[in-house]
Amino acid sequence: MNDLWVPVVVGLLFIGGLGLLLPWIRVRSARKGWELSDYERIEVLMSPAERSLFGVLKTVAGDEFEIFAKVRMADVLTPSRRLDPSRRRSALNRTISKHFDYVVCAADDLRVLCAVELDDRSHHRQDRRERDDFVSSTCAAVGLPLVRVKAAPQYSAASLGEQIRLAVRGESS
């Protein structure tokens, strides 16, 4: 019977310790300007339109490509080393909060081959057009092919595959 009380006592001490620790964590995080309650979980990673296109891209990929969704631009594009530190930081700030809808990589070594952007109705807004112009011109400047896909109820895997293969080979459709 004595052996049963040991885990119970250890468990109660652990729970009590957490109770004492949690307010300290909240106070400490509040000093840094954030709280644990500042965040909420996002249940779904992609909109229905993004998920639909992702499914077709996975079909297109086969054994030749790997498809990654919602990749930060800063993980694909880096500011030039020739820039002074202030301009490097400024250039990084322009990409760090933006993402590509999809990035197509070579299956064998994950070399980035092209980016894919899904253009839905939101891309008609002025702020989105400015973002799209920045993304397009930056990709062109660094030689990263960018495939733009207009949102549609259905996509042709054959057509999309051809667009990606042409972009990867440096040809335009």
C-alpha cells in the first residue's frame, strides 16, 4: 500500500510546481510585450482554393518534384551580401513577412526550381497588386521562375504540369 502513495505524492508535487511556475512564466512573458493568451491556433493551413491547387500540384509532382506550401520568401530569397547592413536588414524585412503559396523543388536534392502563386479575387486589390509586383520583379531579378495560376473551380494537371516544366526549363508558356 505504501508503494502506491509515492507516485501520488510525486504527481501532486509536480502539479503544485506547475501551479507556481505558470504565473512566473506569464509575468516574464508580459515583460517582453507578449502573453501566452495572445495566440490562437489556426485549424486549417490552406483555404479550399489553395488546397485544391495543392492536390493538383502533388499529382503533377510525381517522382520528379517535391511541392512545399506556404514557404516564406525569406527562406528562398536572401539579401545580397554586397549590401551594407542597413540595406540588408531593409531588404530582409520586405521578404520576411511574405510567403510563396507553393515552392516546387527537385525531388532528388530539393533545389528550388520555381515558385507558384495562386491568384484569387483578393489579387485585384491595390495592396495585393503591389505585393504581386514586388514578388514578380524580385523573382525575375534573381532568376527564380514564378508560375501564376488563376484561381478556378478545377485545374488541369496536364496543363499545370506543362507550365511548371516550361518555367523550370526557362521557357515561357
